[in-house]
Amino acid sequence: MKLSISHVTQYEYENPVTDSVNEIRLTPCTNERQSCYQQAIWIEPNASLFSYEDYFGNRVHAFSVNDPHRRLTIRTQMTVVTNAAPEPEAQAAVLRGNPQGEGWEWLKGEEAQNRFAEFLLPTEYANVTPSVERFADSVTAERPAFDEKQISVLEWLSALSAKIRGDFVYDPEATTVKTKAAELIENKRGVCQDFAHLMIACCRARRVPARYVSGYHFVGDLQGGAADFEQASHAWVEAYVPRLGWCCFDPTNETPVGERYVKLGHGRDYKDIVPVKGVYRGNGGQTLKVTVDVRKEED
């Protein structure tokens, strides 16, 4: 699927500000699931962009606006071609003939612990608390006890994602950008960011490497129009399955992560992959407006 994406972030300041230093992570990656064919970035007031890759391989653009200004606008326009989700039959074929517990045993080993250390340790948003442990246990509650020989890593991850979708209500007013995984369990309501953090925390409780993914989910054509900010900007999870590698799971939507998803980048949790962040010198309040438009283009 060929998608055209426009993302506009605008800050309005009550009083003039200076020395605004910013980082943006708004460049789609190119991998086996998608290809970014072009991207343009405009900054108002005009500023030079410095580009680099962060520790996780995400493309970052940094810039500074030193002169006094009361508005800062960041516009990005990109074209991305995406691929369909992997077929479950193909994934099953790769795992066929291997004992159910083989993947779990490998994840316990030193190689996995060293290779994926940063995606196994608890983080601020995805901390492993007693309530998170209990939720992870409840994924296989129909069994007398969690038995690694009875369920594969892939099956457990799919069941975990489905349980989060079923147990929690999507409610944009229920949480904030600072909500932690354990708070979602208490509130029973949240958004895609919260669902992703809970899944990551549960994965880490079971020693399954997991990372937070930031990107876009195209649903505009399914709703008769273009996607707005709440619909288009999205978060999901990548978890590592032995023999398969990093696999995508969306604990918010039942559809497989495929051609309707555009990945911007990944990190340990939201803090590693904030789309726009920065600091400035000044006082007074500010207002933020974000608009995202995702459209399907004809090939």
C-alpha cells in the first residue's frame, strides 16, 4: 500500500521565547515491512537541521531557533510503501517441529539476556510491579499454572495482546502521556500508548524482549475520510520470538500489523521515541496543536 502522510506540530507561546532546542523523530524507517520513498521537513521560523541515528537506530533531526519567536511549526510530508502482514501459516511453518518450550528455554539463556538486555529491563513506563505480574499470569488462567511446555512464545504473545484488547476500554480522557502500565490495570481504561506499555511490562515479566513502536495507523478509507490525529498516530509492540525474530502485536486493534501501519521508530518505552521534544528560554504558557493526515495513493 502506498501512503502519503502529513504531520504538523505547532506550538503557540504567550510571550516571545528564545533559544529553542528541539529533536524530532518523525522519519519512517525502511525495513522488510516498509520503504520510505521520500520525506520533506519544514521548520518555521527557518532553522537548519542536523540529522543522526540514535542508539536504537531511529533517524533523529535536531534544530535550534535562537531568535525571539511566538510560534514554532514543524511540518513533515512523506511517502511510504508498506507490505502486508506475515501470514500466520508461514510463521507456524517456521516453528513447526520445535518443542513448545524450546523458545522459552532460549530466552532464559545468557545469549538472549546479553543480546536484548535493554529490552528486558523494566523502565519508567513499563515497570514490572506485582499487579503486572498477576496480569501476565492471568493470560493462561485457564490452565492450572503457566506451563512453558504447553504454549509457545508466539501463542502466549498473541493471547496477551488479545487479553489487553478485551479487558480494557479505549478512552482518550482516562489517562495522560505520563501514565504507567500498572496504572492502566487499576483504571481499566486508556489509549494505545498505555496498552503498549502494559504488554511490554508483561513481556519483560516473562523475560520476553519487547519494545515500544511509534508510528501511524491508516484507517481513513475505512471511515469515509482522512484520518485525524487520534486515529492516525499510533503505538504498538514488537516482541522477540526465537526463530522468527521481532514480531508485531497491536494490543489496541485486532487487525494484524501490516500494510496499514507505518513505523517511525522504536525504543524501550515512550520516552525513547517521543515524536517531538525540546526546551526553550522564556516564560508564560504554551498551546500545542498536532494534525496528522494519512491518505492512500494510487500506485
